[in-house]
Amino acid sequence: MRLSSAILAFLLLAAPPAMAFPTGGVNLTWGTGCWEDNPSTLKTFACDTNVGSASLTASFAFEWAAWTYYMDAKLDLQSDSPQLPDWWQFTCPAGCRAGSMSVSADFTGAPGGCADPWLGRAQVTWYWVTAAIPGPYQPVTAPSRARLKVSMEFPQVTFIPNQEYYAFRVTLNYARSTGSGACAGCATPVTIVFNDLWILTGHLTAPLSNACLRWQADGTTPCSATPARNSTWGQVKSLYR
């Protein structure tokens, strides 16, 4: 027996809310803590030493309860120069600064502005892809751009609605920034955007507070050019009401 259109519509509307994907957003800040600990959108470096490092931290929150045992995230980068500087070529072994980038999900001892869902159990795989040195995933064709793809596996985690969690931390050391053997372009302004985060039960693209960072002052590349999502968390929530 066929269901009438009215009955079918009623059944669809009566479906439990848990069947819908959760919404929320992502944050990105300079530093080892999350946005709530130390909101910072600009990092300036004089490029006068090969010692030390800079870190940026990604975090996220879902509006509804969500769970997963896998996460996939992407950060996009664009330089103000027509071609991505050698300073940002991290791919091993061909990049000028191969080995100068690392990605971690270890938040032991991190500030408490965000919760740590991994507790040291996450296995992180990452790829840095540029037009000059393409990688196995997410090809980049624009010569001024790069993409960081981060994949994580861990024991199943359940996320509490509206709780902000640490995602991962990216560390850039200052090796080969000055002197003999230095890689050109350290002083070139760069824009970095946290564009999306996938788990098994949700996909986040909107910023909670901030998803765009600047490297060096006086940069001219807008966040939207990387490309970035310009909608706010409130705008995204309004689509579901």
C-alpha cells in the first residue's frame, strides 16, 4: 500500500533530531592554547634567528551532541607574493624547510580554555601540499597557495554540545630563516584559514570566533581568498531554524 504524501511528510518531520548532523564551528589562534586562552590573529617575526618556533592551535565545538573515532581537517594558506616563498616549503625531502613543520594532538599541560578530548590517544597523519611540491591528497594548483591536511584516529569520543575542544596544534620552527642557507620569503605576509573539519557525524565550516590568521604585518590577502567561509556560527544556526 502506498503512503499518501501527507503521511510521508509527517513521518519525515517526526524523524528524531539525532538523525541530523550537528552544527557548530571552528577557531584558530596563534599560540599553544586555544582561542579562549589567548586570542591572537597576527604573528610577526623579524626573521633574524634560526632558533625558536611559532605555534598555532585549532579548536572546534558542536551545537549538538556528536561522536566519532576519526577526524579530517584542512587549513589553507596563501601568500601575498605571486609564488609561495621557499620558507613555506615544508614537504620532505624536497622542500627548502623540510622538517620544519610538525602537527600534534598532545595537549598535556595546555591551558584549560578548551577541553582535551584526545587525552594523548590520537594518532595524527598530516600532509603539506603546494603547487611546487604536490602531495598525495588535496592537490593545490595556485602557485601562491598551500594546504595542510590533518587526519586523526582515536578511540571513540563523544562531544558535549557547545563545549569547545582542542583539535590539533601546528608548530613551525625558525630553522633557515637567516644567514647562510636561509630560505627566502620569511618576511612575506601570509594568510592562513581553518576551512573545515569533518567527523563521522558532522562537518564544520563556520568560524566560532576566528578562523583566519596573519603571518607578518601589513598583509593584503583577504581571508576570503584562501578561500574561507565568511558565515558566523549564528548565521549557520539560523539555517536550521
